[in-house]
Amino acid sequence: MQHGSDEIEAFFSGAGSWQAELGALRRILLHCGLTEEFKWSSPCYTVDGGNVALLWGFKDSATLGFFKGILLKDPAGLLVAPGENTRSSRVMRFTTLDQIIEVEPSIRDYVREAIELERAGAKVDLPKDDLAYPEELLAALEDDPELQSAFEALTPGRRRGYVLHFSRPKQPATRQSRIARSRDRILAGKGMHDR
């Protein structure tokens, strides 16, 4: 079953140099019984309405991502964190069709395990976020009760994304500017990457 099939077909036909690799990964996911939908500008694979996996074509690789990848056993050592601040998702990166063919049985095992975890209602137990809020954010929240209320109402992941974004610049003026530019999105209850 497919939702947004025009967008999905456009994604795969526009996959550029990773068309064969992404097509092979797609076949594996669909063969495992997942439902293909279009979310976050990518094909998303679900079971019983729960998100299991995503496909992306990046500049350097075709990527299969698992939402709760941290819970997967990873006996073949195929999973990596997509970024240094990633807490629950894990990805497999491929640069050739032969790589996918070589590990296809393992990919199928990982997908089946991810489906079982989703059907069992498994949750990623994230430790309480210990990120320190930058001084500029603390000041902005104190000076703007509406912003503070909206920020506290965001999901923990959205708050974390903003704190990381606001903390990166070295200059206080740049941190203040990022906070000011993000105010409307925060008030709307949106994360940095929400549309």
C-alpha cells in the first residue's frame, strides 16, 4: 500500500547516481511487508502506522535509516549513528549495488527485527537531556514569557535541536540572532526542520 505514490515515484526517478541502490533497498523493504509512504521529503516505511525506516540519497551514499536503530542488535556491524548528536536512529550507508547484494540477508534480518520491535511497542529509553542552555537562550526565555511557554511545550527532541543550533556559534550576537529568527517557529510549535 502506498501513500503519496506520485511523490515517491518522483523521488526514485530523481535519485541520480543512487537510483539502482535505492531501488534495491526499496525492494527489500517492500518484500518485508512494510507500507511505503512519503514523509519528510523521503520514502518512509511503516508497519501498523508506526515508522520503521527511511531511504535517502545523499551526495556520498544511498542510505537506509532505522528510526529505533539503537535498539537493533547489529550482529553484522552495519549500523552507524548519522550524526554526533543522534540519540536513537541508526543508518546503513551504501556506495555500490554490490554492497547491498552482498549483505541483503543481513538487511532483511535487521528490517524484520525493526518490525518486531515496532509491533511490540518498543520505546527508546533516552536519558534526560543534559544539554546546557546557552546564556542567550536563558535570557530570551526569561524576557519573553510567551516564548518560554512555547519552548517548554515543544517535544524534547525539538528543544534539543534548537539548543544545539543556538549553542554552536562562538559569538553571542550570532546566538541571539539565531534565537530571534527562530521565535516564530517556536511559537508555532515547530521544530527547526518541520515544514
